Amino acid sequence: MFSGIDEVDWASMEHAYGPADDVPELLRGLASADPAEREAALDGMYGAVHHQGDVYACTLACIPFLFELVVDPGVQDRGGVVELLTSIGGFDLDEDDEAEIDEDEIEGAANYAMAAAAVTAGAGVFFELIADEDPGVRLAAPLALATLHRHPVRVLALLRERLPVEPDEEVRLALVEAAGRVALRHRPLAERVGKWLGLLASRADSPGLRLAALAQLARCSPDGLPRDVVPVVSGLLRQMRSAPEESGDRGDGGEHAPPGGIAAREDDEPEPGPDTAPDAEPVDPEPVAPAETGRGEHVATPTLVGQLRSLSAQENAGRGAPWAADLLRTLHVGLDDRVGDRTALLADQLRSPDRRQRIDAVRMSGGLIRAWRGPYEELVALVGDQLSDPEPRLAEAASHVLEELFGLAAPAADALAARLAADPGSWVKTWASGPPGLCSPVKALARLGDARAVPALAAALELPQVAHDVGFAVGHLGAKARPLAGALRRRLAEVELDEGAYDRASPLLAGLTALRAGEAAPEVLRVLRGAPEYRGEWLRTAALRALGAFGPAAREAVPELRALVRRPGTASATEAAEALWAVSGDAEAVLPVLIEGLQSDQVHDRRAAAVALGALGPRAAVVAPRLRGLLAHEELWLRVDAAIALWEVSGRTRETVGALLTAWEQNRHVRVRVAECLARMGPVPEGSAAAHVLRSELVSVRRHNAMDGGYGSHDIHEDEKLLALCRQALRGTGKGSTS
């Protein structure tokens, strides 16, 4: 094995962490008899040689040796190597991607293409592995074939032939998943695959296999799903819960329903297609007996792969069908915008007696609500019901989901309050490093504006170190948190103005700002005057915002603010001018400072000046030409701020609305800011471009800021705010007109 490995000039290559001269050791580690060494070597391959999916020259050089490993029956854990090869060779670079490649990316793109070609060229070996004695290899081989082999008709035929004789349930599910992957990658075969999946979904003897077929049908041929998909899936889940522990002996499924699925019959075989090559005769594998030890136990190692395996093992401990959650997630992805079906399915899962199924359902509920708009009252109430469950993981998962819902968490308000009352010791979470923070139920209740969160915040303000997010919670509660003003003021007076001042003072300043607690002006002034050098600029900004929020109640700060505005052209001067205007209303003092700020070299400073000028309204009308000139600036956010300020100082809507609607189409993340302005302008004329844009947003089912593969903690809140602003703009409760 590894003939010629020492002849490769590994030292001349690099991987993610430097010279690749350690790659031969990693490859040999994959063949080691020591399971810990194999685990560490696989972790090293993913961590350095194939870091975050990257393909380097050393990655390409590894491919022949990885193929040697997967075909050697003496090597253990070859399934992981098959998965590694699938990842290395499975990158698709379509025409759109090629058009966007710049000069710096050419080498990387070439590596991806060469890797795909090299692994695809050797993909024939996976045909033999689909009947390997090792179930771990059989588990990885179907997806490798579906992803990498050039002849999808041949692959599909093999998947169908293998299914009736495969003894391992999880491998059977992998065969079905691979068929779905074939359909997605080769759309002309989608109808054929869909027909077969439909037969499996209705006739297979295993509820897990039927669920897998439905999940893949949703992905590749959703029109083939049964109309009653929710009760069908719910019934399958009940069967899976009540079924005895899976074993190797499946019994006789009958002539047309052998163990694990439907026999491949002559009348539904894939027909020969143009990509059927002369050497593409379907393999006729021998039935494989169940392995005595399954996939074996993985040795815990301190590597990333080892930690992930350990976490997965803990999560799935005692589960009869640990793969059920993955099937349901796949089904939900396939159902896509069918929010009603997905909500009904999750509601059923949340009523399950199986706690693990409810944990999965809670997490999937969060994913659904983050991405799609819909009526979620029943679903949210069911998530709230999980808060009282004695299983800590279930209650914790529900808390985290409700925390992100803001106003949508209202149906769970009583459950959240009960959770807080039952466990006051959990109101504040402490960590080994970093400041303490409020627990999820406290934040969720505060974000609802529910006064029952106030005692928890009061308790947090009495701790030696104040929770870093207290101020934000106070902001959501508004006037209901007014009783906390005294404690916020007292704690701010106690803050030492040293290098840690910003971390200790900022949550207190945020709370006082939200409450507009002008009586705290002396304490805020002390912080403003004594801000240390370290993070002093941040601390002064927070103090100035507080004084501006206090308005005329902070008159004693006027001399300090006037001194700060005498340094025009700086960020602090703009912030001080904004505060001075709010406190004194002296437009003559602040206008020159803001005009100079509008000419700053820094886009951030120009944006701040534009926003501040807008707050002056008609008193800043003289700057209208300057603001108009910024409507053509290359920075989109500056264009938006300038357009809004232009309307605020001039009252002219035509050019403002045009600029705002252009920005709306260019960047979805500016939509809340734009809708705020349109709502303040007043009734949007029926039939106007603005009305069309707003109504189009309101009928969209997908949230405007939904992202694939990521999300922000305030995404739902921002999207619900956008919808409310769109409705307000169309109703016309603002102060002007967009005509």
C-alpha cells in the first residue's frame, strides 16, 4: 500500500496550516490498527488537507492513496475515507460560478475541477463497495456513487437492485437518499425516480423507509407527495415509536415486498438511456448478512471529528431510530414554502410522547419560523408547553427558540412566566469567561414587553457584575421597567472609570437611555468626563446617546456638549451635536458641525451626520443640495440615509421615494429603514410604485432576511417589524404624503 508515496514532493506543497510534509503520516494514520490514530488522522485530513472544503495541491496528490485505502478490506473505518473522497470530488462549479471567478481564485477553481475529474474517474470502485462486508462502507458508498459517477442510469439501477437485499436499515435509507441525489443532479431522471419513491412511500414494509421515500420525494418531485402527507407522516412516526427494537432479522416481506423495500420488477426498471455505456452493466450483488458488530464503537479522541462523534452518540443514546430527525429535516426542506403542512407536522411532533422527537420538533420549529411567514400561534404555544418538561435539554431548546421570536412568542408568555417563577436561581447565567447574561426565558419575556420579567432584571442589577444584556431587556420593556431606573443610576455611579469601564457601564447606559431617565444626567456626565483611554470612544458614544435621549432634562450637560462640538469633523463632535440639539434645540450651534461631518472621509461619519441633520427637520433645509448630491454615492446605506434626511429637511418626496425604492431592490437589508420612512411619510398612493413594492412584500411567504445556512438572533423581529411598517405605510398613519 501507498507505493510511491515517498516519491511525492510533499514539502513543496502547502495545506491550510503550512507545509504539507505531514500528509504521508496522516494517510498512514488512516490505515492504522489503532482506532484513536485513525480518528486523529481523519480529523487532520479535514482540518488541514481539506480545510473547510478547500482543495490544495496536496489534496489532489492524496486522491490515489485514498482510493487505495477504500478498496483494501483490511483497513478499518473505510466509510469515513469514502465520505472524504466524496467531499473532495463532489464540488460542482457551474457556468455562473465560472463567470464570477476572479484572478485570485483561478488556481483554487482549477484545483476543484481537477479533484472532481480525478475522483470521478475512479468512482467505479464504489460499485463494488455497495455490497462491502463493512456496513459503514455500505452506508457511505451510495451517496458517493450518486454524487460522483458519470452514469446516473447505471447508479440508479444498482440502488434499486441493492435495496431489497440490504440488511441494515440505515444503509437502506442511504440508498433512498442517493436516489434522490441522482434525481436532483440529473433532472431528466426526476420523474423516473419520483415514480419509484412513490411506490416505496406507499408499499415499503418499514415505516422508516417509507418516511425516507417521502423525504426524498419532497426534495426531487414534490408534486408526487400524497395530499394527506401530514397524517401519513404522523402515522409513520407513531409506528416507529411503537415498533420493537430493530434487529438484523427482518422476516419475510413477501414476493413484492422483500426486507426493506419493494422488489425491482421488470415493468418499472429504468430504461436504457443515452448515458448507458457498454461497460455499464448493472452489478448483481450477493446478499450480505448482517454484520455481527455493526459499525462498531468509535474511540473518544480529542479531535474535532472525535468530539462530533461523541456529541452525536450522546444525543442519540437510547434512540431506536436516531436517523428519524434527519429524515424529517429533509422532508421539511422539500416541503419548502408549504408552511401549513410543515406547521401541522411539527404540531403533531410536539405532542409526541417521545421527548427526543419533541426536542427535534422544537429546533425545527425555530428553523421554520426564521425562514417563513405564517400563523404560528398554535405552534408557539406547543413550544411553550415544553418549558415545564423535566428534561433539561427540551426546556432549554424551547427557551432558545422563544427568545428569538420577540412578539411572536406571545402565546407562550404564561409558560415563560411560570418557568421564571419556578426557578429564580436561573435568571442570570454565569460563564467561565466573559460577563454574565440573562437566561433565555427572561430575555424572551422582556422582548414581549411583559412586566413579569422586571423582578429578574432587578435581581440581575443587584449582582456583583451586571449582566451584559440588561440594558437591551429594559429597552424592550420600556415604561414597564421604569422601577429599575433607580438601581441603574446607582450602579452607574459605582462604576470605576478604569479600563473595564465600558463593559460595566454600557448595559447600564443602555437601560437609562431606553427609559429616558433624565434624573441620571449627573451620573452619565461623570462617565462622559472621565472615560478612560481604553474603549473611551465607545463609552463616550453611549453616554452621549443617553444624554440625547434625556432631552431637556439633561440641561446641565449643555456646557460639556458645547465644548465637544468645538472639534468639528470628528465622530464625537457629530454625536455631541446630535445630543446638544436634543437637549437644547440650538440649531445654530449644531448645524455647522453636522455640515462638516457630512464631508468626512469616513462613510460611517457621513451617515451619522445625515441622520442627525434629518432630526433637525426644516431647520436644516440649507443642506438639501448636499444631501441630494449623496443620492448618487457608491455606498448604498449612505444613499438611503441621505434620501431620508433629504425628505426630513425639505419635505420633497418624489426624488426621495425613487432613491429609496431603488435601494429596496438592491439590498433587502435596507428594507426596514426604507419602510420606516415610507410609513412616516403618510398614505402611499394606491397604484404607485411604492404601493406595489409594499404589497409585494406583504404577500411574500419567505422572510425578507432569510438566509440559507445561517441566521441572526433578531431576524424574525426585523422581518415582523418590516411587515408592520408596510401595513402602516399603506394605511397612511404618518405625517405626510408620498405623492
